[in-house]
Amino acid sequence: MTNTITPQRTADQARRRTDTLMQCAFSCEGVAAEAVSVLDAPRVGHMRRIVVAHLRHLGLDALVANMQQIVSELVTNAIAHAGGPVTVTLLVTGTEVRLEVRDSGAGRPLLRSASSGEENGRGLLLVDSLTTELGGRWGFDHDRRTVWVGIPIPISTP
């Protein structure tokens, strides 16, 4: 049996697969509360490509577009607001894809609505919208300094 889950696999087949874990970490060059530096900006794309490659390797292409956006928003927030080390973790179980972005900042991420004139401030609103649309959930673990998103794996039942 392969370890690949596709949206067409049955629930029984999905329960029999083993969990997979992917984790990447990097240190930011910029300073928290400033614009993302030119040295840190490429890291967002790197993390996005790594997560996408892992999802595609597991046959979860149906989640790629939305997870690309979620990874981009969460990693950008971690770089811009925390600075320091950032760790991206992707855990895929038989029923869920869980993305975690951990940083070293002191603040708490806030879901807010930005005015039409503001350039920033919509990231978590977008994460909330995409996560809800996919039937998932998201939150913040203050003790671990981690924003997490859990998205159910789309599985058809026979």
C-alpha cells in the first residue's frame, strides 16, 4: 500500500495510512515591527514551495492553492511581527492537514479588518476565510508561540 491519499480515496483507506511530518526553520534578518526585509522576503516563497511539494507528494493537490495562500500569510506575519527564528511544520494525518508557524515574538496575532486605505492587516482575515471555506479551524497557542491551521482532507466515501 502506498502512503498517498487522494481526494478519491475511501475513509477506510485514509485511516490505514501513517502520519507524515515536515518541518523547516530559519532565522530572520530583519527587525520585528518593520517591513519584511529584502533578505527575508524570499523565505516566504521558499516555505510556500516546500509545503506545496510535500502536499503534492502526498497526492493532496486539491489543497495546494489554498494552502499556498495560508502559508504565505502566516510566514509573512511571523517575519514581519516577530523577527528571530521561525519554524514551519506540516503534519498530515489520515483526516487532517495541520500547518503550524512558530515564531519568537511577544505579541498575539489579531484578526482585524483593515480599512480600504491600509496596505496591511488582512492576512489573518484571509486565513480565517479560507480555513472556514475548507471546513477547517485555526488558532493561536500562546505557550508555544504558534499559529496553527487544521484543514480536513477531502475524502469521498463510497
